[in-house]
Amino acid sequence: ITKPEAVPEITNNEDFDTKCVKKGGICVIGLLNGYKVVASINIQLKAFTLGTPESEAKLKENIEVLEKTSARYSNREFSFMWIDAVCHSELLIALDLQVEMVPTLITYNPSKKT
């Protein structure tokens, strides 16, 4: 097993295209709770991080699992990444998942068109 590399967070469509679609192969995506809350204040959206030690430890643990798995399968055509699925809830809706199902893992093959 090789040394774990950092697994990138996908925060927008450009990140997803660069780190998944354009790389080819199969994308392994961790849908995690990044423990951010989006609140509407005076019609402006502002993101706040819930910095509790427990939530930060859980996120770190989930990312470490992804990194170890990525290292284990580094000789195959997999690209590993993670998305804050709670912050990007539109993804959960598109995948017909509930927030209670997070953390979870999905795969995406950009070469398969539906």
C-alpha cells in the first residue's frame, strides 16, 4: 500500500470537471458532512463553520478513510474526491439521497452517458 495522498474537496463544477470528468476512469466520491451551515441574513448568503471538536474530528476521520482507500487502489484508474453533501444539498436531491445517509460513497464513470 502506498502512502495516502490528500483527497481533494470538490467545491464547484470546475473542480469536478478537472478532477473527475477530464481525468477519465472512475470517480470515487465521498459524500461527507463538512459541518457548514448556510444561513440567510439580510438577503445575503453567508457560510459559517460549526467548529466543534467532535464534528471536525468526524470529518477528518472520514477524509482519512478516503485517503487510505485511495492509496490502496492507486494502481487502478480511480480518482478519489469528496464533496460536502450537506452544503451542496442539490446533489443529494439529484441522487435521491437523504442527509441522514451521509457519509456515503458513490462512483461516477464519465464515459458512461445516459
